[in-house]
Amino acid sequence: MGQPVRDYLLTLCVTAAVTYLLTGPVRKFAIAVGAMPAIRARDVHREPTPRLGGIAMFGGLCAGLIVADHLFNLNGVFELSNEPRALLSGAALIWLIGVLDDKFEIDALIKLGGQMIAAAVMVIQGLTILWLPIPGVGTVALTQWQGTLLTVALVVITINAVNFVDGLDGLAAGMVCIASAAFFLYTYRLWYGYGIEAAAPATLFAAILMGMCLGFLPHNMHPARIFMGDSGSMLIGLVLAAGAISVTGQVDPDVMKLFLEGSERQATHAMLPVFIPLLLPLTIIAIPAADLVLAIVRRTWNGQSPFAADRGHLHHRLLEIGHSHSRSVLIMYFWSALIAFGAVGYSVHSASLWIVLVIVGLSAVGLVLLLMPRFTPRAPLWAEAFVPPRYRRRGGDEAEEPGSDVVSAKASEASGDAPKDQQGPTGSQMASGTPEQAPVAVGVSGVNGATAIGPRSRFKDRDRADSPR
């Protein structure tokens, strides 16, 4: 079993290396062709940043598939299954649509149609859901139309869920990397633990997807030098959906009966890894999917189009309640890992009470981290000299340090010249209906620099040097 792990690790490393090495030239290409849109009202970053990072990620995907095809333990996936070719066909189509959108901003309905066509291309080549294992009912075979509609729906939902969550530096790539790591552990156990050969393609897809995300993250972490754009977010969403479809629809639950012995209770627990595919794809995209549903409900309730962009996503709300950019990303990472790995752990040891207790305990920790800005501790006066400035309070005001933004703001008020970002809305803003954004002091949402509602200080000089001319 060690040799297959090394082959998967080699595929992952090659994918990550190719993605990482291609991202730098792709950034220069994106600047040269003008794929660097102006700042929008909903954006969190403060400076124009090139897109088209999906070009490097697609290069990593191709490199990973080529390497896997030449490895002894992985080339059987290409010989016995057409799913890798189906994935590459759908990925190429969705990637091309994303590249055009990053450069020319194509209409949302056109993108939706392209997503459905990419899913249909994979269905035609055999990557589709054939049956569903339903607990208490058994295996339910699907007709061709039912399987096609369910497959297309799952692909479109996953692509848009990942696309919606791509709002902070490193957020989408990190969350998908965590999800694919959990998915890899699950499918690898089905393949080499239970001997279910149909799980092999999904295991390979998960390893390649991890490499794509890991290779792009160093360029995309805050402050990001390049964005993946729709060419990247839709691509990794499609690869994630392809792995879920491969496991859910291709692994026959009846095959597991060959491995079952003992009492009915033991058989029920042994069958759990077969039923988990119904839930695991949903747990992997639980946070992005919840964000997608909330966005659709919110926009429809406000009389807007479901495709209209706004600043009401979960990561925007984390910034609004006081989390910094980096902390917001880490909190989203934490919840994604808890849900995805919690589902995998429960599928392995469903009868263990410790699994449930650990999940509940970590959920409590996550809630504390989530509400941390609401309960910021303040040191007593005698201890203020020994703690960072953000924990000091004098007469109900934040501690003021020479050179801080708080002091600068108050000095500007005293002189009668308010900073530009604290002045009232201009005539053009009032005419366009853009809401006035209240300033946020450093130490709250702007501590790490890149928020649309707070000042940028820590990385100001470095970002000015790195910003494209």
C-alpha cells in the first residue's frame, strides 16, 4: 500500500509544482492583456489585481493527469475508465469560459449555460450518476434522464458554490484544498481498504485537486498578487464535483455486501461507508453551498437578481463584525475542515462516541473564535504596559499610539480636514446609490490591511511596490 501512496504523492507534488511555476508568468500575461479590472463596490482588495490564475491551475491539472498516466499504480485508471478523459473535456470547456469572463466579463446567464454544457460533456463520456444508495431502501437505479439531470445539477451547484466563496485572498483555494484532502482520505479507504476499484478515479481527482490548490495558494495568500478568477474557481469547482459524482454514482453499494459478515448490526455499520457518499459531497461544500443559498434568498427578498453581486457573503460578514482579513480566512478554513473531516471520521468510526464529542467540542471552539470580536478582553490599567495596544482601554477609547491610524484620524478631525475615506458621500456616489462606508479603525477589520471598509496600513508600502504600473 506504500507504493500507491507514493504515486499519489508524486502526482500531487508535480501538479503543485507546475501550478506554482506557471502562476508567475500567468500574472505577467494577465497584466499585459489587461485582465485586471477596476475596484468594484463589493470588492475587499484596495488595488487592481490581475486575474486569470485559472490558466496556471489548468496547466497543473494537465500535468497531473499526464504524470498519473505514466505511473504503474495509477495508469489503470485511464485504461479501465473513461472518467479522466471526461473530466479533462469538461474542465477544458469550463476553463475556456472562465478565461473569457476574466477578460471580457461575459453575462451570467451565458456562464450558467456554459456550466451546464460542460457538465453534459462529462455525462456523455460516462461521468454520471447511475444509482443512489438510500439507507433503508437500498440501491435505487436512475434512468438516463434522471442521472443526467442530477449530475448536471450537482456540477452547476458545486461550481457556483465555490465561485461564490471566492471573495477573500486564499479563501476558495484553501477551502477546496481542505475539502479535497478529506475526500482523498475517504476515497483512498474505499479503494485500498475495501478493494472497490470504482473509487480509483475519484481518489486521483482528489490528489490532483489538492496539488492545484497548494500550488496556487502561495501567490494568492493575503495580500494576493493574483486572483484565480472565474477561470480558476469554476475549474476547481468542476473537479470537486467530478470526484463526488464518480464516487456517488459509480460505486455500487451491493458490491459492499461481499465484504459483510456477522450480525445485522455489524452489517449496518459496515455499509455506512457506502451511504456516506450521499452526505460527504454535501459536507465538503457545506459552507459554500450555505453561502450560495443565503445569497439567492437575500437577493430575491430584496428584489434583485440572484446573480447580482453584493457584500453580504459570509466572509464579508466576518469582516463587518470585526475580524481581520487573515482571521476571517482562517475561521472559514476551520469550519470547512471540521465539517469535512468530521464526516470522514464518523464514516470510519460511526459507533464511537468520542468522534461525536470531539466534533461537538471543536464546534464550541469555532463559535468562540467566531464571536471573538464581540468579547475582546481589556486589560486593567496596571497591566496595560505589558499587553498589545488592542487590549488597552482608557476611558472607553481605544489606546492611541504615535503614528497609528486612530491618532491620525483624530488629528485630522481637530484640524478640520477629515480623511478622504471618512468624508461624506460625493455627488457621484449619491447619484449612483452607493452606500456610504463607515471607517473602521485599525485593530478591527483593517488590521491586516485589505478590506474595503477599513484603512490599509501594514502592507501599504510593500503593496505599493508590488502593484502593477
